[in-house]
Amino acid sequence: MILLKNVFLNNKVCDILIDGNHLAQIADLIDMPEAQVIDCRGKAILPSFCNTHTHASMMFLRGIGEDKNLFDWLNQDIFPREAKLKPEHIYPLSRYAILEMIKTGTTCFTDMYFYIPGTIKAVEDMGIRGIIPYLGMDFFDDQKTEESIREGIAHIKSPHTNERITKALCCHSVYTCSQKLIQTFSDLAKKYDTYLQIHVSETQKEVDDCIQKFGCRPVELLYQWGVMGPKTLFAHAVHLNDDEIALIKKTGTTLAHCPTSNLKLGSGQMGLQKYLDAGLNLTLGTDGVSSNNSLSMISEMKLAALSAKNKANSVLAGKVDDIFDIATKNGFEAFSIKAGEIKEGNLADFILVDMNNQFLLPNNNLQSNMIYAADSSCITDVFCNGKPVMTNKVIPHEKEIIAGFKDVCAALKK
Amino acid sequence: MILLKNVFLNNKVCDILIDGNHLAQIADLIDMPEAQVIDCRGKAILPSFCNTHTHASMMFLRGIGEDKNLFDWLNQDIFPREAKLKPEHIYPLSRYAILEMIKTGTTCFTDMYFYIPGTIKAVEDMGIRGIIPYLGMDFFDDQKTEESIREGIAHIKSPHTNERITKALCCHSVYTCSQKLIQTFSDLAKKYDTYLQIHVSETQKEVDDCIQKFGCRPVELLYQWGVMGPKTLFAHAVHLNDDEIALIKKTGTTLAHCPTSNLKLGSGQMGLQKYLDAGLNLTLGTDGVSSNNSLSMISEMKLAALSAKNKANSVLAGKVDDIFDIATKNGFEAFSIKAGEIKEGNLADFILVDMNNQFLLPNNNLQSNMIYAADSSCITDVFCNGKPVMTNKVIPHEKEIIAGFKDVCAALKK
């Protein structure tokens, strides 16, 4: 048992007992001699972040091909470099990504990439949570469809289990995946009671191409194909019409909003407030560093708020509470993980922040400070599943992780 | 003399000699036995930032009145609190603001606020540069006009001098200041060869009201009044038509772009790329924390880039080099301060960043990393005018500065 003594929660000082992986008790004063005591004077507890859309292993691509058109960027910069990737590169790349996540207060992420065993091992070793899907992308080639289905099933059925890892499925998009692959993955996700993730309506071009090919918009298509529902996550969803918003609402499908990536790649600006007002399940993601170029959910919250106000042309849009929720509890809820709020019975996923940190003063509004003023320097400790993954700003093996990452970057440059 | 040994500059390792307040020599190897040597292995040198629009002493208002309409926010939250401010509060508030500036790499700022002696003393003590104007705002009251002119002259003519402080003048706006005040301050600025700052076309309402009252738009009005020129700084300038852009270009007037504040207050989204393409003098400002809520130029650069791409609907807008320039050399240039680039003969205003910091790897593009991925944790040292103001992340008297700030916040709550 771990006992957090004198920690700020909702502007009051309290004690919090962690028993196993849970927040067991929150009270003014807890006396528990057998617990390991952590002195939290001057620190506040907040839920950790859940990053619902990223590509962790793309870390080596940070800063590559800035300010280019999407086509040039992909073909000149991203694809040639990705082609050099080997399975053994993924573990060091994912570990490095998770290092950045932990430093910025994230304890759970949804990934979408290749060679997933390396990512799974990185999540296990770093101590956080991952929703790790097998990524299907068949480019309408029957042989690749069968191969993807075979590998997807193998991933879902693999005996390997860890309470912090959720095995899932993913189809890249309607413009890279066949109907058969998407529907089979959807059926498999239902059969094995797991999650299906897909990029949807990221760009206007995607919508236009879909209408031309299928005679309907992407969300309408995916609805017809029966793949929508509470365990389906649509990443981006920038370009939705009102009918599509209604379908998402009706099916309880979750959206992963990636405002930085959408602006950086010129995909468009999602109307966050409109979707919130429609009652959609909104969560927040950074996307990969190649289009952000950070995995910080703190920085993502600030842009989400400002972008929402701009798109709605109203300062009443993108309110502090809503922005904090999409970055924390909405994400965990989407994956049925009992975290994202500091309350008894919840999993002990949380961060401690230094209330004397420059950026968190004055303490008029802690959530606003986290969204608009904070950076990684505010976070002192990160816990996941009841265990510390960063203690007084120290993450175990950091130097080794950075060295391993540099080695991979050097190897991929050759 | 100070000798920076083995510092990264433009991806090469070199030595840099600081003599007095200048960068005296940059070479592969410098041998200077009498210099104080600073081991810079693993660190890169970059120009420090120049924040061309802020209200430093508003630090106590961070997080107050979030997500409200401008009118409610000002009247319910900001004005009642500002009314309690006394001259003695300004020094601790400004010191705290400068602490935040230094931590985020800024060594020069343009202020706009009341009770300026406290701000001047804070700039002196903290070791950075300030363009500190007397702020005129007469609300069209003749008695206040005369008082403002008297005090403005006293400020400009005061014997107090410090090479890091530039005394200047400021009129709040065309909707709060009389023609007489604005023109007199403009004439005084010319007479004393200093700078004139004014909020211009921040909101569409300001433009509409100006047209109604004067029959022309704000920039046209200020041009007619003869106040534009290379030593005039327009803050915001969100809503300009092509004629106004041409007037700004023709007169060499400088603009302070404040993208976060503009989006947060719902003022609108400036078209940065359009202005850059027109050849205007663009600089970058955070505005005060009450509408940002941070003084970090790093975070401001990221939003400037993303906002530029969004507004222009082009990923080719808001390019890395341009964004870095508006945050550094353009700002210093606007105030005739020879800094903002690391080159021989320039003033020694710079930052050192840790090239092994999580957020600066891989080093594909250091400027892009600074704009899109970095935060305060990357900056280890800050120099201004040849002297260190932060050394290995330590700023002298930090605890005392924070304590003094908390005392003022507490006093202002009563």
C-alpha cells in the first residue's frame, strides 16, 4: 500500500491510500502504518492523460519534411524512411515515445503502427497502458486482405496477456482498406469484445473520393457496413455533415480529436464545440510526432481549446472543464478503463504536479493552468495502475532509453 | 570574457567568445586563457526570444474568468481586480513575469501597463531587456489628456538610464485615446527618437466602431494622424484590409502578432502568411497571461505556425524559418537591438538548450523542434547582454521571487 500524505485535491489537502492498483481511500487524514508514505506537501493530484490517437514508433521522423504538401511530405520524406524500419527498431522507438508520454503526464495511449510486438514490450516495460491494435491495410489486394485477417486474428487470440495492455484491431482507412477487411475486423472486434480503430474523414479529399467511389460519405459507408458502435474509435473526423454526426451519436461511436495534426497537415479544423453540443464521445489524441511534433497532451489541450473557440467563433466554446475531460476521463471511458478521475475505487493512474511551479501560480484555476500555462516541468510524479513510473522527475533507465533511440535514428539514416 | 567551449551552432561544434556584452568571436577553436570557460558539450546555442507585446504585471490574473464573453470577463473579473492594484505591487508581479520569460528563453519584452517604475526596477534586477512605455489612456477626457502628456514627457525625459531599458510611449487604442493624445505621443516619440506602441484592429468591433466614428478604418486613421513609421508598433492588427496592409508596408510600421490571445478572446485569426508575403515587419508577442495564459514564446511559436497554416488553408504557410524569425531577430530589429541571431558583433543575448533533452531528439531540425516540440525543460542557460540570467536552470532568487508574488496575489484577493 502507498499513502499519499497532504496532497491537494480540488484545492483541499487530503490523504489518499493506494491499495494494489486502485485508489482505495480519500480522506482528510488516513493513518496506515504499514503503507509506504509519500510526502505530497505542495503537490496536487490530477488524473493522468489518455492519448487516444498516436503512432508511437514514428519518433525518428520528428522534424522531417516540414512545411511541405502532404503528397510531397509522404513520398519524399516519410515513406522512404519508414521503408527502412525493421521489427527490432520498434521497441527502442516505442520506449522513447512512452518516455515522452510519461514526462507529459500520459499513462494510456492508443497506438496504430506496424511490428506491434516491440510496442507491446515497450508498454509492458515502461509501466503504462496501451491499446495496441493490429494494423490492417490491404490496399484492396486480396492476398493482403487474407494475410491481414490472419495476422489480426493471431494478435487478438495470442495467449499473451497483461492487465495494462488491451489487444485491439485497426483498419487504416476506407481509402486504403477493402470492405472485406474492414467488416471482418469489425466482426472480430465484436466477437473478441475489443476495440476497432480507423482514420475517418481526416481530409476533404477523403470525403470527396469516398463519395465518388461509393456514392456516400465515409461515416455513412461505415454505418452501412455495420462497423460503428461504442467500441469503435474514429480518428480525426474533421469533415462530418449533420447526418454523420447523428449516426455517430446514435451508435455511440468514439471520436479521437487531433487538432495539432489536422492544422499542421492542412487537413482542416474540427468543430469541437459542435460535436460536444451534439453529445458525441470526444477524446483527444496527439497523432504521431511526424505531424505534431510532440506527444504532449498538455500542449494538445491548449490547441484543442483555442481551435474550438476559433472554429465556433465563440469564446464560450472549448471550455476548460470540457477540454480537461476529453484529455482524461473521456479517453479512459472509451476503453472501459476505470481512470481519468481521482475518486475512490478508480485505478491509480494519476500525476502529481508541483503547486509552486512557476507555471501553476497563481492557483486561481488548476485545470486552466494545466491547459493554458503548464508544460512538462510542472509534473513531478506519474503513477499508472498503482505504481510509480516517474518519481520526482526521474524515469528509470532514461539515459539508456535515449541512447537506444539515438542508435536507431543513426541506423535509419544510413 | 566568457568562453563557450564546444557549443553546437548550426549543427557544428564551435567555440564562442563573449567580450563584455557582445559575441566577440565564433570559431572552431578559441584559446583564451583569461576567459571564464563554460563547458557547453551537448548544448546548442540559439538566439533568445523577443516578446513584442505583453502586460507583465497581469500575472496575478492568470486563470481568472475563463470562457467568458469579453465584456463579462473585463467587467466581472479583470477590472475589479485591477482596481485593487497599487504601485508597490508592480515590482513583485513584474519580477515574476520575467522569471517566466527567462525560463522560456525570452531576454527582451515590450510592456504595456501602469505604474511603470516597478516594472523598470524588475527589468534592471532580473538582467533582461525591456521596452517600457508610459501608457496613455485618456478616455477622451481633456484633463486626463494633459495629465498623460505630462507624465509621458516626464518618463521619456527622466534621467534614469540603463542600456537594457528603452523608455518609450504607448497609447492604448483609438477607442480609448483622443486624437490629441495619440498625435502628441507620436510627436514626442519622434522628438526623443523612441518607440510608440498602440493596440490596433484587434477586433472587428474596433474596426466597425472606428468607421462609424471617424469614417475610416483604424490604420487609415492612424496614417492620417501621422503616427505610423518604423518606430511605431501595432499590437494585434488582426483585421486589416489590403489598403491598410499597403499603408503598413509603405510606412515600415511593425506589427506584434499575438495569436493565442486573439483566439482565446475570440478576436479573430490574423493572416500571418498574407502579411509576410506583403513584406510587413512581423514580430511575435504573448500578450498578458490573462489572455494566453502563458508568457512562453515557445508555445506562441507553435500556435503562430499552426494558425498561419489554418488561416491560409495551406501547409506552406507559417514556415519554420519565418516563425523562428518573428520570435527572435524581427523583434530585436524592430527595437534596433543588435540581437536575435548568433553572429560575431551581435549582443550576447542567447539561450543554451540541452541537445539530449527528450523533446529535442532526434535533431533533424532544431528550429522545428523548438517551435513544435520543445518546452521550458529544454533550456538550460539564458544570457542577456553578455551576462547569465539563468545558469543550469537556476535563476537567482527564484524562491524569493515566487514568495513575493504569492504575497501580492494574497493581498489582491482581500
